[in-house]
Amino acid sequence: MNPNAASRVLPIAARDTNLPVEVSDWLASLADELLAPSTRRSYRAVVRLWVEYAASVGVSAMPPAEGALLAHVKALADGGASLSRIRLLAAALEKAGAYAGVAKCVPPSVRMAIGALAAQRGRDGAEPKQATGVRADALLGVAMAAQRPRPRGRGVESDALAERRAALDVAIVLVMRDGLLRVSECAALRWTDMSVNSDKSATAVIHRPKTKSTTTAYFAPATVAALLAAKVGGEPRVIPLSPRQIARRFKAACEAAGVVGATSHGARVGMAQDLAAAGTALPDLMTAGGWKRPAQAAHYVRHQAAAEGPVARFYKAKG
């Protein structure tokens, strides 16, 4: 297989199989529509390494040679690659096979190896369990800490600069929590997507680039007030920053309030946990967060679910 195939739209190009050219080109166009740009980049990165490895040992990259793929996974693990990156390779190969008409791109032995690696790292504490959720009870602390002037250059922010920066920091944290937003979704939100209600709350159309879908989110009156306080002139974007800038500002705001280990993903996790603790059913939770698979949402709220589960109800009833 041509190693350059990994740089095309497909993780491994469909036309590297025996499909007719017109069919493979059609599949390639579908791939471009179905995969978000960030996903395509991630897939390309892990598949490119596999293609190069397969070429170096003289085996087929598509469909993957089982022994060589196992050896590649072992090399990744031994080299310190995260479990998520190894799983990403399996997902990329499966997606490539689906587009190219190649079945069983990830042999059972490779899946078993990845599962065993996950169990091993879980026992050893080598893999992070999940992002730190930014819960509702942390929001007051975040808002208060945001007001304090921070170091800037060789000095400290002026009071006026700290006030403007704090207004945007608080708006970022609140809007990302209410909407269970990823940074790309937060950056994509426009004022024209929002509709303010009579009680000063708002609903908004959320564009989710990762899943190529849209959902509708609710923003509380306090969140809308924070967004309006941070609004900049005729700027069409609700949060006028890039995804990377939003992630950095979110993390800094949480760290200033002592919420250790929180990243921008903690907004989704924290709100999901608060919703679960309030009794929100899993299907509604999936809708709020834009999760397509129950396991994705359930992973973040497993502790809250256990606290309200059948065993907990049994003991509460006895008490």
C-alpha cells in the first residue's frame, strides 16, 4: 500500500481496495462529510504511523496484517502512548474499513490486547479516570477568583483590565456548563443562534462539529446576563476567541479558584454530573450533551448513578 494514502481524506483510501474508482471516489466524498476536521486529523496521525510501520516490515496495511498490528500496538504501549491514542488507531482502522468495504479491520486479538492493556493500566493507575467536573458548587468561587487582578508581564493587571477579563472568563465557564459545550462548539456560537426568553433566559442552536449535528441548549438568566456583560460591540460571536484560547481561559479561571485538574472538558462533565444528581434520566442527559452512545454519557455520571441506583434505594427505604 502507498504510505501517502494516509494523507488523503480517508484514513486509508478506499481506492486502495478493489472497488471501482467511481465508487471509491463517492465513498471518499461521504467520508469528508461524515468526519469532523479534527477527527480526520486525529485519524490521519495514528494511521500514518501504522502505514509507515506496515511498510517497514513489508506487510499489508489494509486489511491490516494481524501479527504486525499487534506488534505495532505493543510498540505504542511500550513507548508510553496513551490508551486513548491506541483506541483511536482501532477506531480509525474500523472507519477506514467501513468506507473501503474491508471487513474486520481490527482483529479480535488486537481488541483483546487493547482491553487487557486498559485493565492493566487501570490497576496501575496509569490512565486518568476522567476529566475533573466543574460542579455548580464551584461556580461562586470561580466568579470571585476571576475578579482578582492577575500577573501581567512584569506587573499586575489594572482593575479595569481585570474587570473586563473576569467578565469574559465567567461568561465562558457559565455558557460552556449550561450548554455542555466543547470548545469548538463554544467558539462557533453566534448571537444569531440565540433567542432570549421573557424570563431573561435563552435558548440557542448549538452546532456540534464533532458529530456533524445540531442541538438546542438552554441558558439560565445568570448565564445570559454574564454573556451580555462580556459582549463586545458588534462582534457576531458570543465568545470572540479561538477554541484554544477558550480552553486556556477556562482552565486558568478554574485554577485561580482552586479547582485543580479542571480542563474545558470539565464543563460538560460537571454539568452532566449535576444533572444526574438531580435525577435526569440517561436519554435526556444524552440529548443535553449531544452524546450518541449511552456509554459515553454514563461514564461521566457513574458515581451519581450509583448513589441513586437500586442498592442506594434499598438502603434508603430501610432507613
